[in-house]
Amino acid sequence: MKNSYSQKLLDGVALDNKEAFEEIYNHYSKELFFYAFRILNKSDVCEDVVQNVFLDLWVKRKTLRIENLKAYLFRCVKNQVLNKIRDRRISDEELTRINIIDLGMDSSGHIEFKDLENILDEQVSALPTRCREIFILSRFEQMSNKEIAEKLGISVQGVKNQISKALMRIRQQLMDEEIIVSLIFTLHMCFF
């Protein structure tokens, strides 16, 4: 949705135009749902998150000053997701997903989440076999270093070394492609 068109819809919403509100909802609700679902993996909770974001948008329609509608909506969903998981321990995978998705939705709009996710998937696929296997078990299957070590018959230190190796390779490739350095920091923080 183009910025000027989004602004026109937001202006309409501020003037109580329900059709403009419905158009925004229809355009973004599925994408917002899947964003939340990729982190929480619970349909009913994600539906509530999206509904809360749009309810809040409608309630605050007269006072909101939004420069980038898409970035605003995704930031609201991120905040709602964090509220939902605040009372329980956040897994490394959830934290990684939150931060990667947040980076993909930066206000400049240079990198969409799907593009960022595809780039990350390519980098993980390019890792050496053992390194990739350990990285996937750790980050995407939520196994602890100890569990991975037991499963693969290697030491915990060996697992840590392979994760460090993966991070260094991914960092270098992403920096070579001029991807946001914050992603590397986020990944590093989630692993140690």
C-alpha cells in the first residue's frame, strides 16, 4: 500500500470513515496474523492480538499521528506479542523471531521480512553440513546445547563452537550483502 494512499486512508479513519478502516484491516490483517503466529504459534491468541491492534487503531483514530502505517501496525503487533509472552519465559527461537521480524519491518522499508527471512535461510543453507545441523537444532527446533550434544554424541563445547562458527559465517555474508548489522547482534544475543 503506497504511503500517500495509506495516509489518505488514515485521514479517512480519523474522520470516522469505516470503509477506510475496513480497507486497512483487509489489507494488513492476514500479514499481521502470520507475523504474530510465527512467534506464538497459537491461532486464537494471534487473532486476539490482531483484533486488539485494530481496535486500538480505531479507538485512537483521532489522536494518532502515523507516518508509516505498515511499520506502525507491525510495531503494535510486536508489542502485543511481547505482552502475551511477558509472563512466561521467552525461548531463544521466539526472541530471534521477534527481533528478525522487527528488523524486517524497519521504518525505511528497505528490507521486507520475507526478503530478510529468505536471505537468512540462504545463509543457513550454505553452512557446512554439521554446522547447519547444529544451528537448526539450536535455533529452529529449540534444543538446548546439552540436548544437541547428547543427540549428536559430541561435547557441549563442540555445539557452542559450531554455533559460533555459524554466526561468524552468517555475519560475514550478511555484512557483505549490506544487511542490517543489528541482525547479527540480535542473533548473537539469542545464542549466548
